[in-house]
Amino acid sequence: MYYIAHLSILHFLHLPHTQEGYALIMSLVPTSRNGANTPLAGRLVQALPSDKTSTKGKVPAGFAQEVAISEASFRSLHRDVQSQQSAGKKRKREVKGDSSVLYGSGAYKGPWAKYEEKIVDSDSGEEVEISGDESGEEVVYEEDAIVPVPAKGALAGTAYEEVSAEKETSTFEGSQQYDYQGRSYMHVPQDLDVDLTSDFDSLSLKCYHPKKLIHTYQTSAGKSAHDRALTALRFFPRSGHLLLSAAADGKVKLWDSYHAREHLRTYSGHTKSVIDIDFTPDGTKFLSASYDRQMKVWDTETGSCLGRYSTGVTPHVVRWHPEDPSGKEFLAGMHDNKIVQFDTRLPSDGEKKNPVQEYDHHLGPINTITFCDENRRFITTSDDKSLRAWEYNIPVPIKLISDPGMFPLVKSAPHPTKPAVLMQSADNTIKVYNTGEKIRANRKKEFRGHNTAGYAVDITVSPDGGIVASGDSAGFLCMWDFKTLKLWHKIKAGTDGAAVVACAWHPRETSKVVTGDLNGVVKYWD
């Protein structure tokens, strides 16, 4: 009986009917505490067949007790035998696929590829594979075959058009390009009742807030100054006899501040909105930055493009170094949290586009760059709600101002007579930061009374430093007394209630301010 029982076990476990097969079964039979085999084991040994054909003396006589193996013990033995047989064998997996294919039968699975499954064939009783064969052919599932492959997305929204040298153009729009002596509009006029050439130290200006509109700038066709919102307004350095405007229409325009106040020249070369502009200290060149990720240097008189610079990132603010009158180096605050420094004196080869210095400590896009302390240092602000001060050419900040109560500082203006910088804060206030040996916030000076939330509204200071002016989201031009912090006056400067986002105070006049709104209208106030 025991012999027949073990023949059944050997057949179920797919073991050979030899002495080794029986020895494997005996190795799995538990033993007693003293190491001797159990009575069941002894009877099994007696029942094991030998290599000899004779069974004399090996057939049990008398009564043989029937022994039944429980279901749990049998399953445990079965698993042990299977684990020994499958030792050293690896389960086959599906093909990982091509990483460039996202959908369909050849899609990339990578480490998520499934193992091949096995089921028992109902006809033969043997285990068969239901996935790919040994050649590595991938399984094609029905759900993969019916899923439609989506079309490849278009890059129309992010495709920036390449700007070449042939696409930069400039057109003279004035009535007369040269006067009777052959001088262009770059010549500072001498036939005015205002001294535009003497030093600032010899001037004793007492500034007042403007009260009335004296001119609205228009093109020769009678249209508004720009087709879209203004982004920046800059007077010609020192003299202020020219006005430069930039707007979201991608154009930069030059205007006359005196005489007929006509439109002089248009600079075209950017394919997207112009963010910021800046004159060199002598005014012969200016720099423009645009959302097309390009920064370009223009000749103010001829309108030719002298150089184009890009790091592949959108610039937010550009500033020439004030110590170089003709413009040799400039800083640019980028969207990737960096301030980069370029040198225009480098040869016009591949290295010209590479920055010579990077200031990389901010945690958000750069908003403002302001030189201070005799142009040896500069202050930067960012969307990370912090202010950092740097020594020029040293990419390590010397001062960090950041506290939980700060808001992003979006625009800045240096004070003309005091060691201070004014910052437009996103919480509808204007902050003042003292410069010098100790750069710190001036807690006693804070200008309130206007609303700038949602806009990067520019600020400006009168030449004598006594009046602070700022735009407003409701279309007002607001003016404060710098000493008493009192809101002096509000002018409705925006057309049809449009927000006033750009403003600039004339560097030689006591009460003349220019404003620009979201409708592209530029107005001159006195």
C-alpha cells in the first residue's frame, strides 16, 4: 500500500521512479526529536523498492495501518519540489519597447514590462505560455490596438521665429532729418529757454507736480504712439531732448521732446513685445529686450542694429553699466533667475553671445537692476520676494534682504540726490531702501495711496528728489512728497480709464512728466 501511495506521489510530482526519487521524498518527511525517523518513515523505507527484481522478505506481512497525508502537507511538499526544480531559471519578460513610441503595440514599457504568464491547458493538462514565444516577440493586447494614437502637438504657441540681420529695419519718420548745418536730431538744441547742456550741480531746480496736459504724442498718420500697451519710457540722458518709447507691438520709437514734438524714428526688429529699453550714458546707443528672447543694441542716430545677444531665455530687465559712456558692458535680468553680464567689445564670433559673468543666487525671475554707490554695486530684486546687493563683477551677493512680510518688488528708481533706491512693491506701496555702507530698508518711508496690483507699474523721481511719481491701475498719475510722504496730487492720465504703466520725469524740467498707458497713448504733462 505504501509503495502504491508513493508511486502516486512520484507521478504527481513528475519525479522518476528510481532510488533518487524515493530518496527525495524521504528527505521531505519530518523526523522525530531524537533524530530517528517516525514510524511512518520506517514503514516507507521498508516499502521502497530496490534495484533487484526479487521482493522476497520485503513485502510487509500482517496488518498495515493506512496513513493519509493532509492537503496542507501535500501542497507544502509540492511547492518545495517545484522550487528545487526551478532553481537557476529566470522568468521571461515582455519586450521593453522603443522609448520614442508612446502609444500602440510598440510602446515603451521599460521596467514596467510584465512577466510572461502560464496557465494549464484544459486538454493536455500541461502548463503553456500565453504571451510571447522564446524569440522575444512582444504581446499585442487588444486594448492597445483600438486606442487611437493622438496627433503630435504643434509648437505654434512656443515657436520663436529666428531673427536675422535682414529683418531689423529702421525708418526715419520726421519732417527733416538734418538742419541747415547738417546736424541730426542727436544735436542738443540751444534755441530754448531751458539750459540742457550745463552740469546738474550748477542747476538749482525746485520741482513741482504737473497739473495739465500739454501734448499727446501721435504718429504722422494721426494715430496713437503705439498700437498696443506701453512698456517703457526713457528720456535722452542728461539733456532729455529726445524720448524713447517701447510697447507690446514689438516696436521702439523715438520722439522729439521740444519744438514740434514729432515722431522721429521707428526701430523694428523684434517679433514679440519689447519688455525694457535703456540708453547708454552718452545716448548714442540704446538696448532693447523682448519676449522673443533677444537683446539688441541699436544706434540711436542711424537706427542700425549693432549687436544681438541671447541666452535662449526671456530677459526681463536690461541696464548699461553707467561708468562706460559709450556702452561697453550691460547687465540683463533673465527669467531663469540669473543676472548675466555681456561685453559688447568682444569680436563678432560665436563667443559674442556668451555672457562673461553670471550672478546666480535668486530663486525667481529677475525684476529690477539698479546701480548704486558710485556704480560700484548694484541691487537686484526678484519674484522670490527678496532683494540682493552685489559688487560689480563679483558673482557673490554681499547683502540679502528677505522677510515673510515682503512682496515682490517689480520696478525701481534710484534717488537722484540721496543714497537711496525706491522700489514699487506688489502690495500697493513704494518702499525705500538706503544704500551705502549699510544697505537696509528704510522703515520710516513708505508711500501709499495708489493701486498697482496686477501690473508692473513704473516709478520716477523729480530731478531735485523732492517728488515721487507713479502710475496707477485705475489710470491715475500719483505724486508724493518725498520728505513728508504726503500724497500731493492725482492726475487722470489713462485714456478711457486704462492703467498707467510707464512714466518718466524730464531730467532738466521742473514739472514735466511723460506717461504711457495700456492703450498705447503717450501723454506729456506740465
